[in-house]
Amino acid sequence: MRPSSPPTIAIVGGGIAGLAAAWELVKDADGGDHTPVEVHLLEAGDRVGGKLRSADFAGRRVDLAADAFLARRPEATALCHELGLTEDLVPVGASGASVWARGQLRRLPAGLNLGVPTRWLPLFRSGILSPGESLRAARDLVAPHRGDQTADDDRSVGAIVGERLGRPIVERLVDPLVGGINAGRVDDLSAAVTFPQLLAASRQSGSLMRRLAQPPAGADGLSPPEPGPLFWSLSGSTASLADSLAEALSRRGVTIHTGVSVRSVEPHPDGPSGAPQWELALQGTDGSEQETAGRPHDPPSLRADRVILAVPAGEAAVLVGPHAPEAAVLLDSIAYASVAVVTLSVPRRAIRAPLRGTGFLVPLASPIAGGPALITGCTYLARKWPHLAGADDELLRVSVGRSGDSRHRDLSDDELTASAFGELTELLDIRDVPLDSLVTRWDEAFPQYAVDHATSVGRIERAVAALGSVAVAGAAYGGVGIPACIGSGRAAARRMLDSLSLDSLSLSPGSGSPGSGASGSDASGDEPAPPELGK
């Protein structure tokens, strides 16, 4: 017999992964094969969207974290189409970028694949390497390498590239690009998660550069992707994706609670056998139990048939710890890096150096003014996104911080702005002070994918899925980018819908005992979400 009310699914965490999970649950609310559900999304902060955030600055709306998403991964673009935002997609308005290497800004050479050169002559001409260092990289093209296609062990990105092409390419190209995307260091980052194409190429005989020159598979897994923009944003800001999604969810009946944290998730003592119901103990961010987020009618607890944890790994570890201790230990072992973004409005006439392409990267190994660089890169916002152009200024967004470098956390906003702008002055020959500035700090925001991270994620997902009615989602598992997080959230939601469908079958006449199917297909051999190759 079916219950009189629809099953309840609670999503803990209102970042893009949690929002995407909620969308997957209700997008077919007016039809479809799955059981209708009641969805509650619980967010501890005062807004949903997580690291998708924007603000008014110097008379324009600018993103304060990711300002684009990868176009050739389908998840974010498909979601925009489903939300009716196709006409709002905006491509990057400039091409190319530079790197601070050997004492000056140098254009990145053509033919890079996440920093790994696939053509030797553009690399040589770029001046990023000395002639001797360029010749070391050329050995990859002339000295045959014997691959091992049976090898399945993960390795760090830095180890693979350094072994085949030399350390200068690791330090001046691959680390700024792959490390910058993940706020990490490529000597520590898993190739299986952050650059699977590199790991696959390293196992094959022949040149690594030539292997990586082959185009990646398209959406069908076979043909090359269709030509088009590499990145998209939205006309209002990339962060507006979260706002549009939240509005669509509210129209479909999803209850979004902000200012509400979840203290614990415990099996409900009166729940059915098989997959348990869960009691979520709620608390307002002011510490009150009854007046969550200023709404005195919000309950101190929520009872749910399924729970999706779309929160950082440490928070998920606390919530699953009493029920899946192995998962909790593995979740707690995932390290996070902190970063900051300094957005500047600078008089255009004061910038003496040409602003080429979309910006530049600063390797750890390239000092500025004789000392270790604090900044890791700079985006020319109005060049990248022409709709942000002003009459008399340039918008420059400077990135600071990564794994192992938390110097920015010891600086006040004014000190950080002064330090970052001082380095920018050296590189761009700026002869005036900023017109305006804004510091945004993202503490403990970027999960670090250590070697064998994918193996740990598999163990986490199996341990959590064994509970029968809980799933995890978010950046901690398979990629920090917007498409990867969307894919992770939607995959978790589908697992919960599938398990509810099995419950419905098991409750029908002649189908066996009430929880006989709850953990079968949900017991999770699901692979982690595909790794993110861009923003």
C-alpha cells in the first residue's frame, strides 16, 4: 500500500550541487516515471548558491568566485537549457592568456592541453623555457617511451609531466593551470581526478605530447566535440544561475530553508523497516532551535525518507559518523585550501603594459620583485567579458592563495589589497592607485584531490549507500567546477529516486518484504562524478 503523502527528501547544503539535486528531483514533477516527492533544501547561510556569488562593484555586476563554466562538459549548459536560459549564455570575449616567466609576461603557446604542450615549436618560440629546457621537452618527441597499458595506479600530475617533459614545464605551465583550477599543487594532485587524459596517455607507448594532441571525445564518447566556445557565462553573471535555479525550484514546490543548519541525522525510531526514515535536528544560525532563520514556525526537526548531503567533506563526516564510521574517517581526511579574490577598478590610462587576452598566471617558481609571489593570477574582466567594460577603468580580478600558501589569511583586507596591487603594479606597470577595491575570502573552499582520491571516493560512496537512503554530493568527490558539481548533485538525486522506485515495487502485492529492494541498486557501485577540466 502506498503512503498517503509523498516521500520526503531532505537536501543538506544549498550550493550548486544541492540545488542541482533538488532540480533533478522535481524537474519532472508534472510527469515522468519516478514517484512524486516532497523536497526540503536546508542551507546554513543566508543565501543559496554557495561559491556562486556576485556583487555590484564599480557600477557593474561582477562574479566573486567562478566567473565561467566549461562549455564542453554538458552538465551546466544542459541545465541552462532546461531553465530557459539559452539566450542568456555569453561566450568569452577574448582569447589567449599569458604567464609570468623568466622575468616578464609571455603569451601561452598554442597547443596546450591543461598546460601540457602538444606542439614543440610554439613552446620554443614562447620564451617560457630556456633553449636548453625546450630541448629537454623535445626528447619526448624523439625518444620512444614504452607504456604500460595494464598499469592502473594513480599518480600525481606533476610526477607524470616532470618525468616525461621536465620540471620547468611542470613549474611554469602545468602547475599554474591545473594547480590554479584546483587551488593545489600538481605534485600532490591526482591525475585520475584532475587530468584523466594525461594518466591514460602516460600508460601508452610513444610521445606524451602527441597523445595529448588528440582531441577529446565528444558527448557521445566517440566523436570530437562540436566547435564552439570553451567557456560560457550568463548575461547577468555566472552566479545568476543559482538564483534562476532557486526560483525554478520554488515554483515546483521545493521548500528552501536558509539560515538553518543540521546538527545531526539520526534514524527515526518509528520509521519503517528496510531503508530507515531519518530525523534531522535543525538549528538556526543564531543558535536557536525554534526560531530558525527568524521564522518562528520552522520546526526544530525534519523527518525525511531520503537524505542527500551536499556539504563539504568535514561537515558530511560529522553527520554520517555515527552510522558510517569508515566513510566519516575518509571524508575527514580530505584537505581543503583557502583562497581570496581581490577585485580592482584601475584607471585605464594608468596601465602602461598591454592587456593581452583574458589575463595571466603567476607560477610559484616565478618571483616578483625578487621575492615569492603572493598572487597566483589576474583576470582582465572587461576583456574577458565585454559587457563589463567601463568608460575609463579596467576591472582586474586578482587571485591569491592555494594549498600550502595561506599567507593571505594573516593579512587584513587593506593589507591584502595593498600587497596584491603592489605585485600587479610590477607586472603591468601601473602608475596610479585603484579607484575601488573589493576583497572576497573563500576559506577552506577547495577540496584537494590527493593521489588515489578516486579510490577513497568509491569507498565513501559504498559505505554511505549501504545505509540504504543517504547519498553524498558536491565538489569533494569528483571536481571543483560548476559542471562537475551539477553532475554530482543530479547523480545523487537519481540514486535516491531509483531507491524510492524500488521501495514502491517492494510494497506492491507479491513483491516480497517491505525493504527488500532498498539497498540493492543503491548500494552503490556508482563511479564518482567525472573530473572537472576547467571552471
